[in-house]
Amino acid sequence: IRGAAETTIGFGPSLGMAAVPDAVIQKYEGSFFSFIKGALGGDLQTLAGGPLFLLLAKYYQVHGPIFNLSFGPKSFLVVSDPVMARHILKSSPEQYCKGMLAEILEPIMGDGLIPADPKIWKVRRRAVTPGFHKRWLNSMIDLFADSADCLADDLIMKSQTKETVDMEERFCSVTLDIIGKAVFNYDFGSVTKESPIVKAVYRVLREAEHRSSSFIPYWDLPYADQWMGGQVEFRKDMEMLDNILAGLINRAVETRSEASVEELEEREVGEDPSLLRFLCDMRGEDLTSKVLRDDLMTMLIAGHETTAAMLTWTVFGLSESDPGLTKEIQAEVRTVMAGKDRPTYDDVFKMKKLRYALIEALRLYPEPPVLIRRAREEDTLPAGGSGLKGGIKVLRGTDIFISTWNLHRAPEYWDEPEKYDPTRWERPFSNPDIKDWLGYNPEKISSQFLYPNEIAADFAFLPFGAGKRKCIGDQFAMLEASVTLAMLMNKFDLTLVGKPEDVGMKTGATIHTMNGLNMKVSLKSEEIPETNDWWAQQHLSRGFSVNGRP
Ligand code: HEM
């Protein structure tokens, strides 16, 4: 499609459209065997011969920031351009909805915030947002710290027996325990024990991931949940989780103490700090409908492995970087936390290097690596970096993948894009070749956020999405991960077992390691490590001043 005066792209199989774009990439690059296996299993990942986002990255290098990808009956418009992404994500949720993602997630999340259609979403987003108020977030810090303490106790034992620890698994357990408490005041206790409920949560998560990378809706086959191995198990798992949720919701309803949003925000958090408590007590909330269940289930799934993945890839990034980087962050953590065993909200704010280390992991490993939308009306995308005059017409019904993986790793938008380098967030970056892209400007980082957000990078960085359907838990996740990592770095040294290449990568909704993040843990004295201004050196060696100014 390069060089065309105006380009029309669009597929609307569900709407019976037959528009054929100039570039339909039907080339399949895996082996014949894996193609057949993928087709039978209906699994895009197998079809692609590996994680789908890696295939999209390969095509991006050949075909540029916008191309069509067809897999059998399915077609997607793949966008890897900040100007186009900005246009799509800032358009109204009515213009671009969640499309196939909603269809896939509906059996699990119902009408929860992620899959909700624009009409329901509007009502629910307005209801749920106040639950994430500043006071509540502040009170969550103790919950994060209690869970990190639990993890630390376990790591102390492992350090004594010199056992190898799979930190990815540990982070998943910690974040599951946190989200259980934060969302419905339920203790999964997964850091310390295995339970059938925890296993059910993980099986449901894996099924959700498998569905999101499948192009045959095998779960819709007649009576699939009665005869199809995995689907029977899935139904039973969902029944188990639904029963638990129903019990928790009923308990909260029975003890309801109705109040206005303002009163709730002022109220002492007390014994039950959960979102369920907040929503249940909120005047006007309809407790008879299913939406409360759907929103809570959505948050359990959305807020758990995403944060675990950010922690996992941060620890991985640090372990493969120059040791000077870890020392700098440890020095920062220990200076800020001197004499304390847990950080406060203000402490997290002061630990800038630690937060940049976390957000840098989301640049290299965005969770999820693609955002999915469907055009509900015809539209014209701006040309962005494609050089296409007159923009790109998108037909109604077109399924779109915004590849955050490609955006976050493109040399057009990042200096040394493949390098894990948390210091980059202090240096500006621009590219006059990309029309209408303002570049990355650290001075635009809002003091309201704990991270450089999409505005500072003018949509080349979308760690929590953007626009109206941006993540509702971004600050929660940043606080949670910062407290957890700070408490670990305050006490322990973590050393990767084996080579970085052994860790591998696989994907579903989030990017997991292939073989776990195996590490040796050792207790560290809490004194502040000596540093030789390693961080500042990174700026100086690239021609910037010590604080990252040009
Ligand atoms: C939406 C990422 C943590 C709840 C999103 C989106 C992204 C994202 C990229 C936008 C999806 C889209 O545009 O299609 C992340 C990452 C996290 C994280 C990387 C952790 C590092 C959380 C947490 C919660 C949460 C902790 C809840 C406690 C949600 C919800 C939505 C969402 C409810 C849907 C928002 C809407 O459509 O109104 N998240 N998330 N997320 N996230 Fe998160």
C-alpha cells in the first residue's frame, strides 16, 4: 500500500463486505505441520509459528506501519504508528469498539469493563472509577507491603536452602493475593499454599488466553462445555469461581451501609478495603444486576498477571544489564527507605529510578502486546509515518490490531530500542521524519502519574493503553509493583540462573517466560551500596547533561 494516493482498507466478514486492499499478506511463514496443527487447534500462535506479535514485528519491518494480515477466514489491519494509534484510541468508544476481543472474553467477563459494549461501558466506567480514589490507593500500600512481606519470608527460607526460585511464579502468586484482597477482600493465600481455587483461577486465565489467540471459536461448538475436555473443565472452574464471587457479593450486600461517593471517599477504609465494599455501599448502584460480578471478575483477570509480568520482566531486564544499574536502584531504594521496612506513597514517588526500571519493562514487554479494536463506522486514518497522501480509509467492520510491541521497539521512535535502559526516560527523543509525531519529552511527564505516560511519548508508548478505555488500574499497578520491588531490592540480591536466552518468551494475553525466571536469592545487608554515578554517566556518554537535558 505504500505510495498510493488514497488507500482503502477494510474487512467486514461479519457484515459481508468484500473490500480487498492492495496489500493482503497471506504469506505463511511457519512449517506446513505447524500450520495444520494451528488450523485444527484454531490457534493463531501455532499458525504464526510462535508468538503472534513476533510475526507482526517481522512484517512491520517489511511492510511498514500499516498492513493487512489474513489468516484463513480472518483479516486484521495491523497498525504500528503513533499518529494512527492516537487517532484510533482518542476516537469515541462508539467509533472503535473492542470487536472480537469482546466476543472472546464475554463468556468469562460478561459485560465487565474490558469487553463491555460502548453503552454499558459508559455507565460502568462512571460507577467504578470513584472506587480507585487517592485515599483508597494510599491505603492499598499496606496491603501491598503485607503481601511483599509474605513473599520476603518465603525468599528468606529459599535463600537459606539455596534453592532456585522461579520469580515469575512468585510474582504471579503475590499479585493474585493482592488483587483478591483489593477487589473482593478474599484471601487466595497463594504465596503460601496451593488450593483448588487458585488452580481454577489459573486454568480460566489460560483458557482466556487461548481463546484470545484462536481464530476458530471452538468454545461455541454445540454443547462444547458438556463433551469437550478443556471446555468441561472450564465450565466447572467458572462455576466454582462464580459461586465464590456470588457468596462474597451476597455477604457484602447483607452488610451494606449505603453512602454517597463523596462520603465513601472520606470514610475510613477499616476491615474491608475492597472495591466490592465500595461499589456495594455506593448509593444508586444496582446490586441485583450481573454487572457487579462482571466488573469484579474482569479486574481479577486484568489486574493480576499484567502486574506480575511487569515485575518479572523488570527483574529480568536488571539481571541482564550492567550491574551498575541494579546498584543505582538499590542505593536509591535504601536511601529512601532508610530505617523503614516498607515504603509510603511519598517514598514511591521519590524512587524515580525504580519506577523507570518498571515502566521500561512495559516498553519492551507491553501487556498485552496488541490492542484490539473494530471500526463501527467508516473512518479515515491519518497518514502518520506511512507517507500515504490523503490518509487511509478504513471500512466499517474492520478488525484492527494496534501493535504496542512494534510501537515500543521501533527505531523511528526510540534510541537503541532493543536495549533495556531505564535511564532513557530522562532524555528527550524526536524524529522530524514522522509527520505529526511530537516525539518523547520527559518534561511532559505529569506529576499526577507515577510513570511516563502516553502523552509524554505522543502515543509511541502505550503501557496502559490510551483514550477513554485506558486502564483503570494504572496507578494501582505502578504502586503495587513499586512497593513489591522496593521491598525485595531492600533485602535481597537476585541472580539469574543460566543464560538470559534460556528464559524464552511465550504469549497469550500477557507475555510470559517460556521456562520461568529462575533465580538464586541471597540476603543482603541493608547498607547503601556505593555507586559511581552510573546513571548520570548514561546521559553524559550520549551527549546530554547529568539530568538528561540536551
Ligand atoms: C485496560 C494494561 C493493571 C484493570 C487496560 C488496557 C491496557 C492495560 C493496555 C487497555 C486495553 C485496551 O485498550 O484494549 C495493564 C497493565 C497492567 C494493568 C500493563 C499492570 C502492569 C490493571 C489493574 C487493574 C486493571 C491492576 C485493576 C485493578 C483494567 C480494566 C481495564 C483495563 C478494568 C478496562 C478499562 C476500560 O475499558 O474502561 N489495562 N493493566 N488493570 N485494565 Fe489494566
